[in-house]
Amino acid sequence: MTHAPIGLYVHVPFCTVKCSYCDFNSYAGIDDLQDAWLDAALAELALWAPRLAEREFSTVFIGGGTPSLLSGDAIRRLLDAVRRQLRLAPDAEITLEANPESVRPDRLAAYRDAGVNRISMGVQSLDAAELVFLDRIHGADRAAQAFREIREAGFDNVNLDLIYGLPGQTLQTWQYTVEQVLSWDGGPDHLSCYALTVEEGTPLAARVSAGRVLEADPDFVAELADWTAARLAQAGFRRYETSNYARRGLQCRHNLIYWRNQEYLALGPGAHGYVDGLRYHVVRRPRAYIDRLLHGDPNPPAAAALPSPAIADAEQVGELEDLIDTLTSGLRLIEGVDESGLPPAYDQLRPTIDWAVANNLAQRQSARLSLTRRGHEVANEIFVRLLESVPE
């Protein structure tokens, strides 16, 4: 049986500071759990390995949290175990997320030696006031120095994360951030430029709800997005997803697995995975995760069909649900989706897609369905309509 590419995601829950806008499963002040977390992750990997022995893994993504807080030895142990227990493609893309304040030359050298070949660094902004608003603890100078250190360590595939649409942000401050990172040692190879989203349950959401922070005007956010797309095209980047731009064909192969609705194994507290048609999530609390894997759990989880006792829940994905996942992920890509290859359940969603085409939010070219430029700006409205079109 031939399988599509499968990826591996490993979640690192450690952070120095928990940013007010972040809804990822990350925690400050628990660095004493790093060794136990690694032992648990290796145990979880060993439980999954026999089930996936015939699958070739094309990507590894070590995310978080702040993986650059981990020692070089920890990353080496992790990747050695991955190579030993899984079939890792010889040309696998292996990404490690980093923050400027925790980038260190000795760690970078060890990561590179362990097999990491792509770094994704969270810069977000280079404006001092915006960094304070975002609770970031690095400054512009440190971000630039960290980028130099990454290049000096030999990494030739580097992504930078940036955020626009912040309350009070001006076109000038956003342009300053973009222009500065483009000037760093030839600039990055990949840029992820995300509009700020106020996520429910975050401190930022509470401040917005209380009226202490006003969200940016959507029309202004769209103006920032248009300027970004034009400027990065001029700088030699190809936009291949709503928020992502790459030079030299260096699209993030791991994220393409998500956007193409392909399968991926996910390890670590709070991680979400998709294997053998099952979507699952791992227990969120790091101590609970460690206890389940290293000390046993007196109350086995309901997801008995999967090998890890740390899985909190799992569900079989039905045809219609899988189709919606394919559309809401795949339409974020500039390439879109192959409409001719969609299953019969597509008939239930076609009226919504026809509405998007009629309103110049989507387009059909040969067999491919994709969003227009305006469609990418209001993609969430299209996706909400898709979800609402599903019969009860």
C-alpha cells in the first residue's frame, strides 16, 4: 500500500515568559521538568513506532513553546531516537523553533550536528513598543544578532515569524520591521506574516473584552496585508499560503502536510495528531503527560485504539468532516485544491463554493479551485459558511 508523506510533530511546552496573545500549550517556570519531559517523549515515540514502521517520515517539526531552551544533548537524544525507531527520509526537513533570547551559538552548533536543518525564529516585531505589548523579552538588536548566529552556525533555511495588525500599529512601524529583517545578512529564506488573532482564553482576549485594548480596524489590517504581499514579491519571495512566503522553493514542507490534510504523528503535551484516519490530542498538562508515560495511569484514557496512554481523546474522521478539513486547509494555499478529486459529499458543500466564486472570492481554473486575492483576506468568512452548510 502506498502512503502519502507523513510528518512528525514534537511539542515542547517550555517558555521563559508566557505571551499575552499566545494560546499554545506552553508554560513558564517549569524548566525543572525538561529531563522528565524528554524521557516521556522518548517513551511515547517508542510506543508509536511499531504501528508506523512501514511509513516514511518526510518532516520533523520541533515546536512549542520554545524548543531553543533545550540543550543540544536533548535534541540529539530526541533525533537519534527518531532515526532509530522511525523511517526518516534521507532528505527530511527537520525544523526547530527558536526565540531570539534563547538562541546560543553552542546550542545552534549542537542542533545542526544533531540533524536540524531548518530554524524558525519568532521575531514578531522590531518596534520597541510593539514588543512590550506582545510581552516579548527580546529587543531589535538581540533579534538581529540571533539571526547572525543562526547563519554563522550554518543554517541556510531560516524562517522568521512576524505579526501585523496590532492595536496602535502604524503602516510605518510594520514597514520598518519588514525592511529591517530583509536587510539582515541577505534576509531570511522564509517569512510567516500573521495578522494578530485575539484567541479566546488569553490575557489579550480579556483586555479586549474589558475595553482596555481596541482591535485594529479590519480594513487597515487588509491594507497591511496587501503591502506585505507586494513588498515580499519585490524581494523575491513567492507567496504560497495566506500568510507564508518562501524564497528558492523553500516552502515549509511540514506545514504543507497540514494544509494538504495529510497525516502526522504528534508527540508531547497538548499535541494534536492525525494518524490512520484518527484525529487525537494528547493530555495538555506536562506533569500529567509525564505521569501517564513514565509512571502509569490508574485511569486509562478512552482512546484505547491508539498506543499512547497520554492520549486524552481521539475520533474517527468521517468523509464529510475530512472534506471540510481538506477545503479549509487547502484553500489557504495559493495552489488551492483539486476539485475533480473531491468525494461525493462535496455536493453538500458546492453551493457555498459557488457563492464564493460568484462573489469573486474563489476561482476555478481547469480542475483546481483556489481563493482570489480578496478571498484570502476574508478566508475565515468562507470557512465559517462551509461549516454552517453542514446538515445537523
